[in-house]
Amino acid sequence: NIDAAVDWLRTKGLAAAAKKAGRVAAEGLVAVAVDGTNGAVVELNSETDFVSRNEDFQKFVGEIAKQAVAANGDIDALKATAFPGTSRNVEEQVTHMIATIGENMSLRRSAGLS
């Protein structure tokens, strides 16, 4: 049953992310995105600097920065924003990336620029 398999995988991924939640995420990246005269800066932390060198992680942080421009730097609004190309919001996509990459991550800060 495909639906049952998808539910099982989703549950397994969330359980894996929950196990990693207690680990310290002190490394990571800062990304800046600009749209016209508005911009945003975001900080996404990971456990190790090796993850921040990962091309997928770098693209992910850049995409979050683009979403932060639309959220005007408000971190709560950013977390609730739909993540492009998925049916998840930004916070859920961070959880998905934790399960995919295997390290704890934390969307630590966001600020709007004008």
C-alpha cells in the first residue's frame, strides 16, 4: 500500500529529526537575498561545518533567504511560509532536511532589510 508506506516514511523521518533535536547546532550559514529595495538575512545553523559546505544545504539556505524577503524578516512568518516546490512550510522543510542530511539544524535568526 503506497499511502501506508508514505505515512511510515514520514513518521520515521520525524522520529529521526526528534532524536537529533537535543544536539547543539552551532555551525551553519548566513544568506542574504534582495528583491528590489527590500532584502533579508537569515541564519541556519547545523551541527558541523561540513554540512554548511554541502551544495544542497547552501541552496536550501539561499531559498529560505528568498522566502524571508517576502516575510519581511519576521522569523515566525518565515517558518509558516510555504516552501516552494513542496507541500511543506519552511519549518517542516527544515525538519525534512534534518532527516535527509542526518544532522540537527536550527533556523536561528532572520531580519528584514530596506
